[in-house]
Amino acid sequence: PERPRELEWADIPGIDAGLRLPAHADISGHRAVMATPLGAEHADPANAGAVIGISKHAAVAGDLVGIAAQGALTEPTWAWTPGAPVFFVADGLLTQTVPTTVAVMPIGTALTPTSILINPLHAVFIGA
């Protein structure tokens, strides 16, 4: 297989320094993503330790995807409960419902209904 492009750090004001990786597969916007040897993919709870942040936008396979690894991220369509943790489930979907299979990994905390503070914590594996 072709080697992925080198990691690039982007200076994106207002969020954090921002990481950009080539998308190994199509990536939806505002999903938990993980790093693989071939690039970024939607996060999978079974591989929670590989999670590196949340995609800032959608990207097609082969394009660079911006990833917010820490700090605040806002999305106007979100409707979070402020102060409650945000988790991810299959395909990197974000939720405030505590997962009950495979792994529980808070990826951040809701600051407002439309923003979260990204701060990935260690995963706790609870079953298969």
C-alpha cells in the first residue's frame, strides 16, 4: 500500500494547533477519530486507545482531515447537556449516553449545548 502523507500541524485559530491526517476512509464531520498506520478513521470502541480527537469537518478518503485533539470545539447542531461527559460509540458517533459494551471512554465534557471541551481520557474496557 501507498505510504500515507506525513503528519501536518495546522494553525487553526480558535480551537487548538490542530492535527491533520490523511483520511484512510471517508470521515464524517464531528466524529471521534483514531489514528491507524494508513491514516485517520472513525473511532471504534474496541480500539479506544487509538483515539486522537474529533474531526473538525468531513473528508473523503485520501484528503487531509482536521482533528481537534484538545480544547473547545463548537458545532451549532449539537444539543448537549452542559457539564455532562461526552462519549463515543461505533463509527465515532458522539453521545452523552454511557456506553454499555466494549469500552467507555469520555472524549470530553459539554461546555454549552453546542460546544464541548475535548479532553480524551483513558478507556475502560467493559466487555466484548
